[in-house]
Amino acid sequence: MPELTEKVSGLIITFNEEKNIREVLGCFNFCDEIVIVDSFSTDKTLEIACTFPNVKIIQNTFEDFTKQRNLALDNAGNDWVLFLDGDERITPELRQEVIEELNKADKKDAYYFYRKFFFAGKPIHYSGTQTDKNFRLFRKSKARYVSEKKVHETLHVNGTVGELKNKLLHFSVNDYKSYKKKMIHYGVLKGQELAAKGKKFSVLTQYSKTTFKFFKAYILRLGIFDGKEGYQLSYLQALSVFETYESLKKEQN
């Protein structure tokens, strides 16, 4: 295993992640420090986190995901950051690729990670997940999360962009009930985002976009081949769109 020539800060935002925190912080074992922005967890998240070396904890009341992420960037001691979610895991192959990439003289400023999606431990191959990718490794001096985006945070990169070959494991769904709650929460935040942009509520738009979202995930993105889980994922993606417009309607009223 080659030695990493760059110093890297591992970043994560948390709220009641005691089921995940030990494993995800273990993925930062090649990082120089770990920065946790926590929304006042009431479980053992921080107690477990404090058993890891070089951990810096900032507690901040949750407003939206973007603000939490940018706060983590502001508190990172190194230019290079590796930003993971609680439900993401780095494989040994991806870890090796990250180190090799950072040791190159001609490295990019930000890297996309493709993600392998799991539903209650079962790998999902379709349902719109097959092209899922996010920036996870980047220079903070070259990037910032766009402040207008409250959910599905968007990283603006003022520099060169690359992609890594090995996939990040994404255990997003523990069970149907918790994922439904998560998707509704995302919908509410997205509705607030649309309201802030001056978008107007329309019943026609709500139902047409909800219907198309299901059709796209289940038929066009081949969710039908993921069995029961494909149907559930497609339905919950559509539900999130429906709740987006319910939230927009509430904000306008």
C-alpha cells in the first residue's frame, strides 16, 4: 500500500447515526483528521465518534443539508477533503484508487464516485441507480455547495473534474418505513427550495411530475427488473415528488 502524499480531511454530517458511525468513520482511516458536523444527536453517535483519533465535532442546529456541508468544509484543516454520508462505505479497492489518484502529479480538483445502491442489504441494479454518482473527493479551495439547494446538494467546482472507477457502497435503505420517512423529508425541503425560487403551485404539475417520476424509474430506468424492491423504490421516488408540491403549496399558503 503506497503512502499518501497529500493530507486529507474526512468529513461527515450526522444526526443519530449510532448504527452507522463506527463503520463509516473507519473508512477515514487514511485521513489526517475527521470533522463531524452533528445536529445534536440524542443517541450514542458522538460517544462512539470520540473513540476515534483526530476527531473534531461541531454541533449545529439543522436547517438544511447544504448549510451543514459547507460548515464542515469551513472547519476542515486540509485542502483535500473526503466527504461521506453515514450510509456510505469505501471498499479496499476504492481506498487504494483514492490514494493512487491523490499521489499523481496531474490529479484533478474534484472526483465523482459512482455508487452501488443497496435496499435492506440487497443490491439494486436498476431503478435509476445505475448512473448514480456524486462528488466525494475534492479540494475545498476549488469547490462549494450551492447555497440555494436545500436537498440533493450540488457541489460547484471551479476546476478540473475526474471520475473514479471503483464504486462507493451506498446502504441508503435499511427498511421501507425509514426510507419512506427520508424521501418525504427530502420532498418537504425541495418544496421549500422551489418556494424560495418563486415557483407557483399547480395541481397539474404535481400529478404529471409524480406520475412521470414513477414511470421513469420503474419503466424507463428498468426498476421492473429489480423486483419488489424496484417497485418500492420507484413508488417512493414518486412520493417524494408529490410531497415536494405539497410542501410548495403549504409554503405559499
